[in-house]
Amino acid sequence: MEARSATAIAGCRLEIAHLFCFTFRIAPWPTQSVRWALDFVLGFWGGEKDVRDQVVRDLDIAPLLGSPIGTLSKGQRKRALLAIGLLMPQAILLADEPFDGLDLRQTRDIARVLRSHASAGRTLFLSIHQITDAARVCDRFVLLSGGRIRGEGTLDELSVLAAGRGASGSGADLEEVFLALT
Amino acid sequence: MRSRRPAWLWLFAKEWRELVASRSFWVMLVAIGPLVGVSFMSAVRTYAEVSGLGGTAAGVGEALSPLIGVWAPTFSACELAAVFLLPFVAIRLVGGDRQSGALKLELQHPMPAFGHVVAKASVLLVGWLAASIAPVVAIALWRSYGGTTFVPELATVASGHLLNAGLTIGLAAAAASMTEHPSTAAIVTLSVTVGTWIINFIAAVQGGIWERLANYTPTAMVAEFQHGLLRLDLVLISLALIATGLALSAVWMRIGIPVHRRSIESLVVAAVATVAIAGFTKAHASWDTSENRMNSFSEADEQALRKIHAPLRIEAHLAPEDPRRADLERRSLSKLRRVMPEVTVDYISSTSIGLFEQTREHYGEIWYELGGKKQMSRITTAEGVLESIYAIAGISPPAENDESIFRGHPLAAPPKGAGIVFYGIWPIVVVFSSFLMRRNI
């Protein structure tokens, strides 16, 4: 993933300096510990040190701090990478598949952390394939299919759009809305 | 609260940790000890024998210089390490971030990609300096045997190998960024190195433009430094090549840039480098730092030659592989060029080895042309060349001064204890340091 490609998301112009993109398909600095990675991220990018303890607590990664990143399981690594992303000073985060490979409990925990950061004023762009996961955490949606935008807005706005196209069923179900619009 | 340490310091610290964490670095450190050791012990043994140890003719060693007798072969181990070990360390450090995906995070920092590459290269050079402790240990052992050292010539040799390491790092960094996989990068790096050896081989056979090109291969460059000769053009060209390698690495390291744009940027880098290198070949300054002035005529001869201001043209009818040509070049012309920048040398031959040209009328002739006068000689020694030049210039040869002749530093001492140091203590210390440092990261 490359920051430049995120300069125009859903028609919005984004300032690269305010945006940080991260994917969970990587295992950066595999020989280094999670603790070092968090410190490096804070030091190199100039993030706020005060946030570190909160993020570690929220994501429950304290037991992983001494472990090399390359030795973490998929779920553990995902939490460590999410911590790295959340420590970045940029106001906007673009994350690729934050729930991929997680069980229901882990998904809910991470969704809760993401919601709390969004509530604190940070903008999160999440690329999610599982519609139910997206519905769990996002306020606004950009529905993509076949490389084209099929709908954009809150769940209520998308429901109205779907109903306008003759969709039946529950208007508050994002899956039904997606199927109706794509 | 934000960190007060600047971002580049964080990056250097990160690269250092990555270097220390890599096994290839420690393998290089372990290997360089015995490599230096075997070269050093062999050189010291030969030096001792020539100096009279074991009943050989005493007095021969009076012409011996530790620079050629000991330090050139000892430091040659560093050349081997720079060719066969350092590329893997460099590729691991540069390509590792791409393999792990860390590059996708790091390159989102406002710091330009070149800054990231420079940080990696700097840390690799520090790593190389750590590897250079092995020849430093050899120097300490030599001193303990009673051997003499001449700091300027040692510094020149070490600088040459540092520049050579820089060239390897620049090349490996570019290869690691331009290829998808470390093994491909390793093949590319070694191929380029072998390519420079092929240039040297063709130069020895065909001469001409290849000979000029071969002057700037890493092997030829290191050879000049190992003779204690510090040439400004070689230093500048090496630095330009290192910068080119790092710039190419930065161009190809960035993610998401179309290939055609990177290709255009690479061509621009190559064009700038070519112009710079062409300019640097005009820099003629050089310094002979060897104690025995092996790259220079005597001071009296140099003073006399400096009085000749007219351009001197030399036409030597000698084939590239004729030993007399190598003799003429090494013992006379290379020294002459340092004193008289207005010297033009043309080699004329029909074949590469000259074996079948011996019977030709003009083969073996060396023609000197100065101020409209011409003179021919067949002598290839320094004395013969100087004699011809003085004769054609119409100046008297300076009186010989025995006091200025280098008397050598014979040392009939075996390499006592070196085996234990390089084959035993060195590997143990490196492995122990590896264990300690890797545990603390």
C-alpha cells in the first residue's frame, strides 16, 4: 500500500502528511521486540508518549512487549500492528482488513478500541471485506464492487438508497443494503 | 510528550539494531578473523625468511618494506571479505525491510528515501569498521614482534579498503532495491563484481580503452591504495560511484512509483554520475604516502623533471601482455605522470602478447618526443627512462644521493601467537559478543 494512492478516497482529497496507511499483512522488524517497535514508532514519527500506555492497555499487548514481532501469532501480530498504527501522530489512519483472521472475541475487542479512538477525534478509513464487521465499527460506508463505488453514506442513507432501487427486507441490515446496491 | 531525539538518530539506532540482529553480520565478523590471520601469518613468515630467519641470505631484507611485505597481503583479506561477505550483510539490511514490510511503514515518514538509504549505508560502514578490528589486531601483533609501522601508508591502505567497502555497499544497496528477492540481489552484485574482473582481464590482453577503464575497477583502485598511493581521482570517482549506488537504491526503494518513472530517474542519476566521473578523471593530484616512496622517483629526480614544462610524448611499441610493458608502466610511467601532468603515452602493437612481433623492426622501441626532438630507447627501467628524458630535455641528471635510499625494515621474527589470536580468541570473542548484543536488543 502506498500513501499516494490514498490521496483521493471516495472523492475526498487527503493531505498525505496527515494520513498514515497500514496493512496487517506485514511483519515489520521481525527480530525486534514489540516494546522497541512502539518506542521506535513514537520516536521516529514524533507521536505522543502519553498515549502509549493507554494503547497497550486497550489492546492488551502488555504480555507481548518483550516478544520479537516475528514470533507473534497472527492475532497477536495484528494487535501489535494496530498499536503501531494508533501511536502514529497522523490524524487520519487508513487500515487494510483490521479484522481479517480474528475470532469473534478479538474482532469485538479491536472494534471497541477503534471506536474509542474514533470517538476521541481520529478519522479511520478501514478497508473491510466482511460487511458485518464493517457495520460493527464504522459510521459511514463506501460500498465497492467490481472496482466501482456503488453507494456512500451512513447506514440510514444507504438504506434509503437501497429502498429507492426496490430492495426488500430490513433497512438496517448492511448486508442486505450491499446486496441491493451491487 | 514527544521524543527529543531527532528522527534521523532513531533511524540510525534502528538500523544498528537490525544489523546487530542479522546473522550474516556476525558470520562476516567471525570469518574475517581467520581470513586476516592466515594472510598475516603467511606474510610475516615470508618476510621473516627474506629477512634472514632460518638461514636465508641476510641483507636481502634491507630492501623490504612492511607495506608490500606484510600489509598489502594482510589487508587483501579485507578485499575478499568485501567481495564475498559484505554484499550479503548489505543486502540483508537493505532488502530486509522490504521483505518484512517495514518499508511500507518507514517510507511514510517525511524523510526522503535517500535519507533511509544513507542511514543503512552509514551503519554498514560502521559494521565494516568493526570488521576492520582484525587487521588492527594484526598491526598490534606486528608491533609486538618488534616490527615498524608507518602510519601514513597504513592509513592509506585502510582508506582504500574502506572505500572499497563503500563501493560494495552502494552496489549491494542498489541491487537489493532493484530486485524483488535478496538472492537475486546477491547474484546481481556478484555478477557486477565478476564483470569488473573481466574488464581487468580484457585490459591485460587488449589494452587501449579497456586498460583505461580497468584503472577504475575496485581491484585496481585497491591495488593503488595498497601501494600507499592516494590518488584524488580514485577517491572522487569511488565516492561518486558510492553516491550513485545509494541514489539508485533510493529511486527503486520507493513503493508505488511506476516503473517507467523510476527508469527515467535512474537514467538521470546515471547521466549525472557519468558527467561527474568524467570530470573527476581530470583530477591529477596524488600523494605517495609509502615510507619507501615506491610510487615516486627520488626527490632530486622529481625536482629535475619539474623543470621540464614542454609536453612529453612517449610511444612504446610493446604489446599489452609483454612483461616489459608492465615493467615500464609500473616502475616508470606511473611515477612520471605524477610529476609531469603533460605526459602522453601511446602503446603500439599488433597483437596482445607480442610474441610474434619480436622480429618486427620497431618492436620494443620506446620513442620520446619533447620540444620537437625525438629519441629512441629500449630500456624499461626507471633509470633508463629518466636517462632518455634528461637527454632529450638537455638537462644533466641530478647527482645520486645514497642517504635518501630506503634501507628497509627487515624483521626475522615468526608470527608467534597469531594463530591463537585469529583462529581461537577472535572467533570466541565475536561469538560471545554476538550472544551478548543480540540478547540485549
